[in-house]
Amino acid sequence: MSEFIFPFIEIFIGIILLFVGGESFIKGSVALSLLLGIPQIVIGLTVVSLGTSSPELLVSLNSIFKGSDSLAVSNVVGSNIFNIMVVLGISALITPLKVKSRIVRRDVPLLIAISTAVWAISSTGLVTWQSGIFLLLCLIINTIWEINTINDKDEEFKNAEPEIDNYSFNKNFPSILAKLVIGIFLLGFGSNILVKGSQSLAILMNINETIIGLTILATGTSLPELVTSIIAAFRGKTDLAIGNVIGSNLLNQLLILGSCSIFSGVDGLNINEDLIRTDLPIMVLATFACMPIFWTKGRITRIEGFILLNIYCFYILDKIILLTKENLLLEFRISIIIYSFIFSFILFINKGIKNFKISN
């Protein structure tokens, strides 16, 4: 048992360093942008978004350099599943998330299209450097589109962008440089430790690195999005909580997967068969699930948030049982179906009672 302690310590330290490094990098980047006179709304759309995705980017690139394509790709896929099911789920439990029509009309369909395209590209088992360039071009086009359509947003939507207070940032250049250097160092060092610990744990447990990437790695690198969305939900900024998830999932696929495939060189980025068969479809289905949820009375309710969290718990338990007690897998999946049926029946009865009371 003692041999497992050191990899877990490495993973824990790596996650902490990534979190602290990401915060330092964001503060330095925002302060530098303000010093250069870049509009706050543009900073919110680009610099802050890139900063919160920096842990995933550094971890995935570090995995590529260590020859672990499985960790790099599963980190992206796992983070996207975690963001939709856990981050949105917990945020909705805190307060029902009101959804702006622009998110339904433009952002969710775009995320669905990108997720489906990534699944199609990955289905061959290889993401080439040409595909990586295509994904990065899509990111550039989307960013330019966002900036150019700022004036089309209503004031309430603009106010939902990340708050950037000019006076709370030290615009002294040496201080900015120090924050950037410390942030980049901690991100690089933390990602190296986290990847090393994840690889060691996979070897000790005699399991595929993909499982570690989908669970521990994805959860650790998604902490900035989770914290940001929870704080936004408590403050009543529900659009920021939702936009944070959608923006992060887009960046994970366009920036991180695109960059990793380019840095993989002419050989391309290898995609694990389990990811193609199971986890990528789950990522796409989770993204598709956003559309009907976002259409229901223009908000994500607490019940819908609870359902998302339930689905993620089933997903993780399924992974654990697959590794430890594969003979119980069929019984577990049958119990999930029974649970889902009972839960749906209770919701249907509850809705019927409410409609009956309203009609009377």
C-alpha cells in the first residue's frame, strides 16, 4: 500500500501547483493586457479564458513530450465531461442557471458542432497535424467572431463577462513580469509532477493511462473552471457560470487538442480505442444534452443539475467496476436503468401533481 502513497502525493502537489500557477498567470496576463490598453471585454473573452485552460494545456503538452498520447487526449475528453456534468450540475444546485438566448442560439450549437467534428476526426484513431492546424484556425475564427460581435450583445450579457477591476491589478511592469514568470514556472513544474504521478499510478495499478486521464487528471485540471463557476453561481452571475463551461470545452478541443496534435509531429496524435468506442461518444452526448436542458424555460433547474451529477457518478462508478469487479458490471448497469426509470417516474408524477394544482 505504501508504494501508492508517493504517486498520490505527486498528483496532489501537481494539482495545487497548477491551481496556484494558473491564478498567478491569469493575474499577470490581465494586468499586462490592461497596461497595454486592451479593452476589458476582450480580456474577458480571451486572456481569462486562456488562463483558466492553462492547466489542461500544460498537462496535455507535458504528456505528449513524455510519450503519453493517452493521458493528453483523455485529459481533454474527461475535462469536457466533468465540466458539463459536474461544474454545471453543482452550479445549478446552488442556484437555477438562467440561460440567455444567445447561448442557446449560438454557443451551444457551436460546441455541439465542434465536439461532433472532433469525434469524427478521432474515429480514425489518429489526429494528424493537419487536423490540429484546422482546429487552431477554428479557434482563431471563433475568437475574432466573438470580439467583432461584442456590440451585438445586450448590456446584461456583457456584464456577465468576467469582472476585471482596473484598480485591483498592480500595473507595475516588474510585478507583472514576476507574476507571469512564477505562473508559467508553477504551471510547467506542476504539470510535470502531475503527469509523472499519473503515469506511476497507472503502472502500479496495472491499468490503462486513459482511465487516470479521464478521472484524476481531468478533475484536477478542471478545478479552475469549477471554482470560477461556483463563485459566479453564488454571486448570481449565472451566465458567467454557463459561459465558463462552454468556453472551456471549446478551448479544450480547439486549442489543447489542436496544439497536442501539432506537437506530436508527423506521426500524429494516437487515440485510444476505448476513447473512440466509449468516452468520446459520451462527451458528445453530454454536449447534446445541453440543448434540451437549455431550452427548458430558459434555465437549468436544480433537478436538471442533480440529474447531471447522477450521470457523472454512474459514469465514474462504471469505470471503477470495469477495473475492479468486471463480473458485476452487467448487474450495475441494470441497476442504473432501474434507478433511472424510478427517478423519471417520480419526476413525471410530481409534474402531473403540480399541473393538476395549477389547473384547479
